[in-house]
Amino acid sequence: MDLSVRIGKIQMKNPVMTASGTFGYGGEYSEFVDLDRLGAIVVKGLSLQAREGNPSPRIWETPCGMINSIGLQNVGLDAFLKEKLPWLRRFQTPVIANILGSFPEEYSNLARRLDGEVEGIEVNVSCPNVRKGGILFSSTPESLKEIVGRVRDSVKQSTLIIKLSPATSDIGQDALLCEKEGADAVSMINTIPALAIDTETRKPRLSNITGGLSGPAVKPIALKMVWDSYRRLRIPIIGMGGITCGTDAIEFMLAGATAVAVGTANFINPSATMDIISGIEAYASEKGIRKITELTGGMQCS
Amino acid sequence: MSRHFSAEITDIRQLSREHFILTLHRPPSAPEPGPGQFFLIRLPRCGEDPLLRRPFSIFDWDEGKLRFFIRVAGKGTAILAGSGPGERIDLIGPLGRGYPEPSDGKRPVMVSGGMGIASLFPMIREQGKGGLLLYGARTSDELHLLDEIGATGIETETITDDGSSGRKGTVLDLLHDAVQSGKMEGAVVYGCGPWGMLHSLLGFLKENRMEGYLSLEERMACGLGACMGCAKEIGGRMLRVCLEGPVFSVSEF
């Protein structure tokens, strides 16, 4: 049985990756996960300078999910290249760096410096554009186009992935725009903007007031967005949103994903990624599937 | 040895309507914890709701068991309280940085507010003789486990918010008295309790230039330092309670 998939230039031994921000820089989970068995490792989002993130509280649990507003706390690009990446190079698994910025130039600088250092660069476009009063880069086609165009010009060797936000009127349209601007793949979905309030104090549960919802609660929404995009795209989709077991991953592939990313499930079961790979294998062997790529877009509507 | 293991519940002892002691059979593969460390417990029988694990300080252990002192504070702890002997639960731990041993000749003084005793008990057990415990709670009903504490041989002073047992006041009042009576000479303080109490304790320790260690509490997701969900501002930096803590030195603030 062949579990391998290809995302741009990245050849993966299976379709299971980690979702940015839920797996640290890999080392945090090495005690529970055989990092060599993963399809790819996507690390915590990187900015040019280290960021301290938002004050606490930063997380709140909701039915079958959680809301977080970490504020993109990270070690910064230099520390990643000097301390984190050399350690990850002990493993055979491709490394994908997630990048974020406050200005368009920050994205292109990050992309240029990471190009060729990592197999893939995943661009988080759901960040506030500081120069435009904090409106998200992904919120208009013009600003999304600008970011994708800039990183495309900066990335020559690595595979370029754009991570899309569900906070949009038509995610398929956004994905198509990324394809036209030269992205090698899209990943979806980022967390869904959300809010929780303490009725005793009338205060928001998070210091940042709002945050992003993740976990099994978002899975049906994410699946629909993958399906909407798949029908219009040629480039591959990395599907994510509430995947906790092998059959969840299979659902995403049937909806149109070539690969999948595991996020919040890592918090509940530190070896979730391993269990999901085993679950995909078991499904494929039970159904007599020879190449896992056969599943992509394989939902039978009639 | 693996820090991710499953263990059978052997006993749930109700101490009050809200408080209970959860005892688990400790499998041989489970590593030995240290005072101040914690475990993440996956709630039994609930699938994906509540979703996240719950962090609990280790209260007591030996070769064959792990004990946790828990207060029902919401849905997750209520589910735990309602589980029974024979059920298996999934744990990750021991996690985090615990309390350091007192350096030679220093007198350990444990300052506990309310549920803080759940985290401080292993220090009381290991450092009890020659040490001092200042133990405060809202009411006398919440001054739990005085028998077990007494059996360690530690000198103990209690105080309650409402005066229903011992003096009326807070552990900070006991601390001021202990200073007056010379009991704090050469002391190293270990504190755990609600944030308001810890904040006052921190101010006191800084002002008096005393060595001390405080155990903090925060909501957590991964417990492994990956999600950054439990980070708190300490000394101008956002530090993870699960990894850099939960015990922080006063000098870090």
C-alpha cells in the first residue's frame, strides 16, 4: 500500500502533517511521537523578531473545541534557524516553516531567508496589517494578492503554501487567487474567529476578547470549505480542522485534500498523529486501496 | 518508562461535597514525580466534550499509587468526581518544574491558601520535620487533611477567613506573626494558593528579600510547552506555567 503524497516539491511518506502552533518546534512532542514517521512537520508560526504574544488568559474550552488567542508568541526567525532547525534536521521528515507578519515586507523578508532552508513555507495570511489599521491581510482579494505575490517572488526553492482563513465570503475564490499568483498549495482552515463571555463578570474569557476556534467542533465547516475549493483548484489542498482520528483524515481526503494536518488533537492525545497514520493505513488495507491519493476528491455524490 | 500512561482508579474518597481524593494504581512504567509537579488527566467517558485534559498537582505517591486532591470546580472535575474504582484513566506526567529542595540549613516554610495544600503536601511530607506550615482556608470546613498533615510532624498554624477555626484572617497575617516571633529566620518559603494570596505573598517576600518559590495555576491545553496557552507574564516575559513552571522562584518575578 502506498501512502505517499506530494505537495509541490515535497514528497511525503504519508499525508499526515502537524498543524502550525500545535506542535511547537517538534522537540516538545519527540517523547510521544516518532518524528521520522510523520509526513511533514509544520512548526509554530515565525515572525522576524521574537514575539511575546498576548497576556493571559489565552485559551478557553468550548463544547468539542477551544478558543485561543496566543498572539503569535514565537522565538523569532534567527533563533529558529540557529537553535530549532538544526535539531529538526536529525530527522528525515520534511520541515515546513509557518510565517507571519505585520507588514507585507516582513513576509517577503521571512520568505527570502527561509527559502531553501526548509522544504516548505506556509504563509499565515490571517494576520492584522498594521499599516491598514489592523485589517487582516486575507480580508480583501487585493491585500491577499499582494502578500501571495510578494512571497512568490521571494521563494525559489521551497514549496510555497498559503494557509487560508475561514473568515471570508468564498474560500474557494481565495484559494483560486492563490493558485493564479503561483502558490504551490493551499492549506485550510485556520481557526474560526470566536468569542466566549463570563456571564458572572460580563467579561470576555480571553484577554484579547476574541480568539480562534479549533477542535472537532469546526470539522464539518472545514470539510465543506475543502470541498468548495477542491472543485475549482489544480494545486493540492492540505485539509485541517478538528481531525482526531484516521477516519476524520479520510473524510478530508474524500472532500478533496491531498494531505491533512493535525492540530488541537495533539493536545488531547500527544501521539494523535501516530494513531491517525495507523488509522489511515488500517482503512486503506480494509478497503483494498493501493494508492492513498486515490481518495482525494473521492466523495461519491450520487 | 513513559510519561503517557493509563492507570486504574482504586479509590475516590469524598472529603466534602466539593472535595475528594482520587487514588490511582501507579503502573511500574510511570515515572516518579517530584513535589510541585503535575499530571494532565484525560476525563473518562466523555469523548470530545469536555475536550481538553485537566491539570492536577500530584498530592501524594508511592511505588504503587498516585493520589490527587481535587476540588469540583466545573464540568470536568465533576466528571472525575463521579467516576469509580475499576475505571481506567489516561495521564500525561509528571510535568513541569516542581519545588526545589531547601538549601542546607534553611528552614522550609510552606504557605498554603485553600487548595494550595494539594501542591504543597509532598513538600510537607518530605520536609515536614523542622518545617513550618501556615495553612489558611475560607472556613474550618475547608481546612482539609489536618490528620495527614499532623502525621508528618510539621509545626502547623491555621487561620480562616471567617474565624470558624483558629484565628480570623489570612495566611499573610500568620506570616507577619511568624516574622515577629523569629520563626522566619533562615527560612525559605514555598507558596501555593489563589492568585490574590500569591500576589500578596510575592510582595511580602520581595520586600523582605526572602528566598521563595510560588506555584501558579493556569488553564492549559498541551501541558508540554507547545501551545503557549498557559503563558503568564512573569518578570516582563511570557513564561509557560506548564514548562518553565508551575513553580517559579520569587527572583524571576
